[in-house]
Amino acid sequence: MRRVNINQYLGVINNVLDSTQKMSAKMDPYFNIFRSALNDDEEIEAEDYQATQESFGEGVKQYQTNLTTLEKAQAPAQLIGVHKNLIAHYREFVKGCEAMNASIDYQGYQVDREQFDAAEKAQETAMDKVNRSVQKIIRGLHLA
């Protein structure tokens, strides 16, 4: 059995988390347009729908790529269970992002508020679980 390079494994996790954070920051202004409009019962401009569709589409693609990267990562034997949980939680996060994107009718200029809210909650819950899994990985490697 081949020995896993712990530094390489941690590098993969770091890259995925960094990529996720950067993409999230890029998409945040578009999310905020929709969140504010839904909270204040305001109309959303057509150009905001178009820009958001591009941003959210790019984000979902990046998150799917990150998920594939995590699935291919070689975890140390003592962390295989935690790593599988990390993958499952990140997959939940991706599904929440896909659901939020699907809650927006970009051609009809409408938002399914219930679906948007549920997707937001699903993303938050999943990311909390992702972070807890990463903390367990760090503790498991005695890095904390």
C-alpha cells in the first residue's frame, strides 16, 4: 500500500477551501442583490438577473470541480472516515448552490423565494459541517 503524502493531502484541502472562499466572495454581491430584494419586496433589474446567472453558473461549476478534487484526494488511513464525511458535506454544499441557482428563473425574471431561502440555509448548514470536518482532520493530524 502506498503511503499518503500528508502535506499533499492538506494542500488539496487548502486549495479547495481557498477556491471556495474566493468564489463565494465573487458571487456575494449578486447574492446580496437578490437577498435584499427578497427581504424588502423590491424588483430586481433585468441586468442583475443576467450578471447573477453568469456568476452563479461559474460558481456552481467551480464548486463541482472542487468536489471532484476532494473525491480524488488521497487521505491518510486514519482520516478516511472524516475525509468521506468532508466529501459528503461538500456535496451537500454544492447541491445547495445548485438549488439556489435553480430557484432563479433568469428568463422570466422571477425568484422562488421559498426555494431560495431553503437553498441558503442548506448551504450554511453544509459549510458548517465542512468546517467541522476540516477541524477534525487538523486535530487528527495533531496540527491544532
